[in-house]
Amino acid sequence: MLQRLRRYRQRAGAAARRRECAPARAAGLRDLAVAGVLALLLFPFNAITTLAAAGDPAASLPDADQQCLGCHSSEGLTKRAANGDTLSLHVAGDAFARSVHKAMGCAACHSDIDLKSHPGATRDIQSARQHSIERAGVCRQCHEEAFKQHEGSVHAARVRQGSPVAPVCAGCHGSHSVSPRTAYETCIGCHAAALTTHRSWLPNAGLHLEVVSCAACHAPAVLRMIDLRFYDRTAKQWVSEKEGLARFEPLARSIDTDGNGLDPVELRKVLGELNQGAAGLSWTLRGRVELRTGVEAHQLSDKGKAIKDCESCHRNGAEPFRNVTVSVTGPDGRPVRYPAHESVLSAAFVLESLPEFYAIGGTRSRWLDVLFVLVLLGAAAVPIGHMTVRWLTRKFLGKGGTATGNPQDRNRREE
């Protein structure tokens, strides 16, 4: 009897608790339903926003840089200088995110900006030109050696003379979109007539500008080299490695066991490994005349001092051909180079990379020299052999031979 009464009281208490919790449970269900409806309504917007951020390189920038871009990514943001010049304050976030300065962030170059009071009262800028020259001093903080090289260049001399168009750092390299470019891509921005000018005196000028760095001739005091760069014949472009997937340098180090640079056998192994699984040799090598260090490209001389002597390169034992590297374009656009032996230029499998700038005796490649001579001899042998046979035939017939010849001619000679 007592047990039955205890069970009754437990059921009654449980029912009372359910009645007390019913309003809260109903409110919770209502909140859950509202949240679900809002999630369904807002899902497309959230998904689009997330996908856009994933596809936007600027989304990977830190919060401090994002704060700057909050204003400076606006198109048409400008400032008026004292002389009336208009300075653009627009920064393309995606271009900055791809630049070599991304890791530094905005504050590295703009340390004079106090975000607590910015924009606020800004300093006066007299002109766009004056601003560019002043900002070049910021580059010196990190690029002291390049700055020293530039100080002795023709460009710096023009700036000191007051030329309004002589380039400073940003003129060649850009400001917020600094990225590695070839010398020709950089120089042609101002020297658009370079090809026409060179054609007036330089044989095959277009090919020279393609495979010889501008500074290789216009910085005559600088040491040069031959860089064998990987080229994808299928995609028809220079090979570029992806971030976190570097293959070339680790492979070259593992094959170059003695650490003294790639010899012909080792370079052939590197080529074979990189082309493994591909149909034929998709990755090949193309030779270029480059400076040994990119910093020295800033040491440009007046065009009157530029190298114009063909024998500087096109002779056996020329200085560039005694220094060889093999390279691939890194993820940031800069070349990743590995040293190689001079002897690789004489290897048969490298010949394909050299004809673009070959001159007999100028590549230290005996294979090419011998091949060139054989082609000349073969071309000359056909007409010489033909004339010799004709001469012998006429001489034989002239002595009264009857083996060949026209019967009418023989009759006339007999008469």
C-alpha cells in the first residue's frame, strides 16, 4: 500500500514539473524555429560572402591591412598637391596581396601614419614628383645595396639634374603591386622605341632583346652569366612552381651529392625526374644572358657606354659562358637558381636551349661548332659535286669519248 502511494506521488510530481517547464520548452522551440528560418533565408548571402572571400587574394591579408584597405581600396580616392597635381590614394587589394611586400604589411612603409588620428590633418605635399622622390627614401630602409647601385646609375644622374621623367624606385617597380618582372618588361615601359633603335645597328635585334637581359649590356661593369631556365613547351611558358610545392631545388640538391653544382649527367637526371610521367620532354631549358645578381641591374650606365662589341659574348671563352646556373620561377615570381658546371653547355641534350643566341665559337659548345661546320660543308658539297661531275663529263667527251653525249653533236664534230 505504501509503495503504491509513493509511486502515485512521484507521477504527480513529474506531471507538475512538466507543466512548469512547458512555457520554457515552447519558447525554446519557437527560438529554434526562428533561428532555422533565418538561417535558411540568410544562407545564400553567407555562402556568397564566404566564397567571395575565398576567391579574393586580399581576404588573406591581416586585419591591420584590411583596416587600411577599408578606405584605400575605394576607386577614385585622391589627394590634391599644393601645385595642383592629383595623387591617387587608391590601393588595389588583390594586387597588394600578390606583391612581394605582402608579408611586410602597410605599416612597414607607412610607419609615419598614426591610425588613431588618421586621416585627420595630413602633411602638405608640394607636387607628385616631389612625393615620389621622397618616398624612394623609404625603399632605402630595406634595399640599401640596391640604392647604392642606383646612385651611380644614369637614372639617378637624371633625377639629380631635375629631369621630371627620370624614374625613381616606384617608377620601375611600382608601389603597392611590387612583383618580379624581367628587365625587358620593366624597361620597355619607358623605352618603347628600344626595338626600333636597336634594329638600326644590331643584327637580329628582336632575338637579342628576348634572350639577353637589358642590363647585361647597359651595365657593362657587372659580371654576367648564362641562366638555363626551365620552359614548358606544352604550355608555352616559363615554368613556375607553386607555393609549398617546390620541386626543383630539393631535387637538384639531392642529385648534386658533392654539392659543387650540376654536371651534365646530374642535370640530365634532374630533367628526367621533372619530366617523369609526361609524354616526351615537356620541361626543357632555354638559355638567357643575365647578370649574376639582380641588385646590380640598378647600376645602369649611359647608353654611350653600353656594350656594343659582339665579341664580348660571341667568342670562345667569353665571360658569361664561364658562369652557368639552372633556374625555375619561384612562387613569388623571383628566379630560384642552382649552380651548374660550365661543361653542361657542351652536353648534347642542352643544345636545344642554345641555338637562340648561338654564334659559332661563342657558346663553348664544340657540338654546335662541329654541327655548324658540317652543315656548311654539306650545303657546299651539292653544288661543288654537281659542277665537278659536269666538268668531268665535258672533259671526257671533249677527248672523243663515245660513252655519252648527243649523236648530233658527235656528227657535227666528225664533219
